[in-house]
Amino acid sequence: MKNPLAFLVFALFLTPLAATIAQESVDPLAPPDVLRPVPEKYSEENRVFQGIASLEVAADGGLWACWYSGGTGEDAQNYVLLAYSGDQGETWSKPIFAIDPAGIVRAFDSTLWSDPDGKLWIFWSQGEENKAIPESIWDGRVGVWAMTTSEPEKGVDAQWSAPRRLCNGIMMCKPIADSKGRWLFPVAIWRFDSKYKIDEKLRGANVYVSTDKGATLDNYGRVYVPAEVSTYDEHNIVEKKDGSFWILNRTLRGIGESHSTDGGMTWSEFQPSTIKHTSSRFFVRRLKSGALLLVKNGPIDQDVGRQQMTAFISEDDGQTWQGGLVLDERNQVSYPDGGQNADGTIFIIYDFERYDSKEIYVARFTEEDVKAGKIVSETGKLRLLVNKATGKR
């Protein structure tokens, strides 16, 4: 254009249009950026929301934590961060890398898992913001992605594989390795309106199975969660001592459960659990002793909202629960996850006030502490700070 003013007006018009087109054309199935070192824009001072954490103990005893942040809440700007502790959770590294898809694709709901071979996995969900539904951050299809490292003992210097998409859905809780050597992945398709149409037979708490150490996953079975209680399916899979399987799942009314006696292919009718809970994630895991660990908000028989993060032990496969170690009594403590090291020490991570304090904590304790209902071990310690964001909304 010969007229400079006209050219300027034209350029100003095209800039936001081009940005919009670029965002709308982003492929949610494309691998995200893995930013290492983490740029300044992802620093604590620039984060105004964070939470939904996961923790794993590597074979050498090192602790790994991940969580998500970005944007002003659960939105299209979310990204996943990873940190490391080599001193039993006393101190933590700054984030080692950030997983951040381009444009209106979010990375969220991350999970860490150390597989039977000692390889460390970080999983996350990746999905496109749904422009067809106002305020929606759910595209229906989403997808579970993963990266691995075979050298977790190197801590912050460990090298990680490239991102790989495993399947549709969201995985909020850890996989398990069963007594037959299979790996079972608790992958959900949430029951919400969505951009991508999903087979209704896949909605609910799915069990994906891998017989080749995570190289491929097959959709093996599903727990049908009734629509009137279905919400963010966040299911834990437990293999019981008799070889059957037990799924405990978040619902609108707390916790529901189902059982399988054929390896996870078919499941009993979904029923309310006797374990009372608010509609939020909880944590169930088999310990090295053979006992089950449960971490939830409040007493076994009460729904107290998101306060009183408490640990319990069962020595009879979940029929009864002992102890009651309160890890954090405050309001707005939520989403426990954790692991156990070789000497039996248990580590549980959780978030506190995702939008205000923006803090992530770890509790370190033993089975004896849980049964006693207080810290009686020499190593036990509560409220170890993992990370605090300080950005202002």
C-alpha cells in the first residue's frame, strides 16, 4: 500500500486476526513444548493459581512432585511443572521444566508414577478449550500424555523422553502393576458437553491395560457411573489380596465403588462406598507392608468438605480402617497423592488454597504414626513446603 496510514490501520487489523486464527488452528494432538530451563514468565511471582499436585518416590529415594498452574484458574493457559527433592522433602528445586502446549490447548491433571522397572513417568492431560460452549475448558476427547526418565537418580539433571500421547481421556490417579505383571491405567472420560463426540460406552471410569510396559494400552473394561452422580471421575484401582479388583471413584455425593473378579474386564454395579467424603480427589494405595493407605478429608464416616486432610490404615483390605493422622487441619486442603520409600516412610502431597495462598505441601510419616493418630516416629514431619506462588490476580 502506498498510503502509510492506510497500511498501519490494515496491519493493526490483521495482527489480532492472525493471532486468533493461529490459536484456533492449534492441534491439540500435537506434542507440547517442554521448556527447560523454565522461562521467567512461569516464575512464582507470575503464577496466580496453582495446585492439583502429584508425588512419587523414585527407587533411590528421591522425591518428585508435579502440579499445574498458568492462567487465572482452570483454563486454556494451564501448564504443568516438575520439581525434585533429594533430602526427603525438606527442600525442593525450582521447577525443572514446564509442559505447555501452544495456543488454546491446556496441560493439566498431571500424575507421577515409578514403574516396577524403576522408570519414572510423568503423565498429564492435554485438551483444547471448547469455544462452542462458553467458559468451557473441556473438548471431550482430551488425551493422556507421558514422558519418562530411566535415570531418576540424577535428580534435576535427569534426561526425559519426548512427549507421547497414550490414549483419549484423563488420568488423575496413578496406574498400578498387578500380580500378573499387567499395568492398569485409571483413565476417565468425563460426562460433560463437548466439542468432540465420544462413544457413550467410553464415558465413566475406564481401565486401560498394558502388557508391554506401557508401549501400548488397550481399553479393557469400564465402571459405568450413573449420570445423576457422575462428575470428574478420579478413580483409584486396588488389587485385593484375593486377586479381585476394587475401584473407588469420586462422585457428586462422595465416593462410589465397584468390584471386578475377572481381571478388570467387567465390573459390578456402581454403589456408594461406606467411606464418606466430599466431592474431591482422595488417595488409596497398597503399602509395602501389604496394608492399604487411605488419605481423605476428615474422618472415615464424615463429609467435612476440603479440610482435615487425614491418613488411615487398613490391614483387612479396606473392610475396616485404623488410626487417623491429621496431616493438615486447615480448610481448603485437597487432592492428596503420594508414595513410599524403601524403609517404609510415606510421603503425601496436597495443595492449600489454590487461589489465595497457592501453596503445595508434603507430609512425611510412617504407618505407626497413622495408627497412633500423631507423629511418634523420629522422621515424621508435617507441612513441608514444596512450592508457593506469589502472583496477584
